[in-house]
Amino acid sequence: MDGTIANARRNGVSDFIFTLGYVPTWASTKPADPCGSIQWPGSCDAPDMIAFDDFMTHVVQRYCGVVQYYETWNEPNLKDFWNGTDTQLLSIAIDVYRIAKDPANCGCTDGTCFPGGGINPNKVLLPSISSINDANLSWLDPYLAATGATYPFADVASFHGYAYTQPEDIVQGVAQLKKVLERHGLTQVELWDTETSWGATNSDDQEQEASWLMRFHIAQTVSGVSRFVWYAYDNCVSGTLWGAACGQASDSWQGLRQPGEAYANLQGWLVGTTLTHCDQFEDGLWACELQRPGGYEGWILWDCTGTSHSVHLPNNLQFSDYRDWRNNLKILPGEITVDQMPVIVEN
């Protein structure tokens, strides 16, 4: 972990989320449990809490001022990752919250952080479900209810947003999740998607992957998801943004892939702007309004049906140019052809 963090920091990474999970066999309360597809027995069961608390305390103290976010557990709705009870998972959540947020383990004063050093900067995330669906929400609801009217052991409501073929469908999914969070006093906390991509990289159609990535980010932004961690840029199996895709004999790509290029371009479109709202039209057109200080206004346009059509842009909006998904700046005609690849028109 020291090496991973050092390498990341050399490359400009300043935020780290530490996700709990995978109990070692020696610390498991059920060391003979096969735990499905996981590589070692007992990893999906509750840990010995004395060992767990000792480990957690050492992690928080060692990475004080470096790791600021602690995710309570990885996808506990799946038996591969959690085969314990809600009560056992709640015990973990209580201890993670207490240890991570204890100033004796990490405090900061004037930018210097060390155990006992001042104000504790850490935040704790919910245990993240693997995707938003009825079954997983039915798991999450009673878990959160175990503490009464309000779940007090999370500063951030987190989830994983897998299983969407159409990226725009995440809007409805987040709305469903928010209803569950509201019932347990979590409406005021930030909402993060800490692991998602289109899933398995099994197609040579990088442009389609770029389209999916851009549309999924925009749809989550307008839904109120304030942070989204892509999984995973250098993983050749899932959500591949760099290098060759595993198992594809025809895919010998080297370096940044087209969806990786789209990721960087979309960052330039969104960071520093306010995405005020999106309109969805019956013909499949999506239009999302962006604003920046100084009078900037832009609209991101795309089609979600796999077809293309011409869009007339009203003169009163005073748009002057547009950028294609590769961020090439072009003079704006009176009508623009819109397809699955998002474009942004600007004043």
C-alpha cells in the first residue's frame, strides 16, 4: 500500500478511498467458509473484532493526512463478499466510524496531520451495494434500519452503479436509491458512485465505449452524484481505458484508448461548470445545460437511440461554436447533426 500511494502521489493523485473487505482466513470467525468464487476461505465472513480494530487503527494512523475516505465494506449484498449478518456488519461500521474519525488516530493543524494532531479530516462511506435494483435496495433498507430512524455511521452515501445497458437509466436508479436513503436520514450527505463502468470490455467498438462513458458521467452528474470512480482505467477486463483488452485477439491497442480520451475531454467540459438540468425528448435526444461564471452557457447534446438527426438551434440562444466529443472546436451551423457521440454547443 505504501508503494501504491507513493506512485499515485507522484502522478498527481491527492484523494484515496480505502475500501474494507476480504477478511484473512486467520482473522475470520468462519475460517472454513468457502465464500463462493473468492480465492481464500473465510474472507466473506465477520472478522475477529479485536484483530479488525487493531488493523484499522494502524491503517488510519499510518495514512493520516493521506487517506481521507474509508468505505465500510465492498458489495456486502453479494455472498462472495459478505456472508455475515446485518448485526455483524453494523458492528464493523460502528468501529470503522469510531476509529477513522478519532482525532487521537488522525488530526490536522495548519495542514500538518498526525495522530493526535488536531481536527480529524476523515470521512466514512456506506457499505456499497453492487448495483441499484430492487433486490439490492431490499438488502440495504433493513441494514440501514437497524440503527433506528437515522443511520449515523456514514458521512457519504456510496453505491456501485453497474448493470446499466443504457447509461441514461442510471437517472431512475439514483432516484430509487435516494428514496431509501431518505427513509434513514441520509438526504443531506454527499452521494458517490465508487465503482462502475460499462462492465466487461468485449468489443472492439471503442467509439461506442466512449459514448457510453460520457453519457454515464453526465447522467450521474445531473442526478446529484458528486463523485464517480471509474473501474478501471488499466484493467483489461472491465472498463478498459488504457492498453489492450483481455481475450480479444484482434485488440492489440497500445496506450490511451478512445474512451480514455473521452474521459479527459469530458473533464474539461464539466469541471468548473454547473449542470443545471437535462431535457429528454421523445425522439431520443438529450440536452443538458451547463453554466459557468462570466456568462458562459453551453448545451451537451446526444442521441440515446443509436440513430442521428438534425437539431435546429434557436438564434436567441446566441450559440457560436461547438466541440465534438474529441474536443475539436468548430463553427456552429444553423442545424447540427446529433448522434450517440455527445457534442457541446457554446456561446
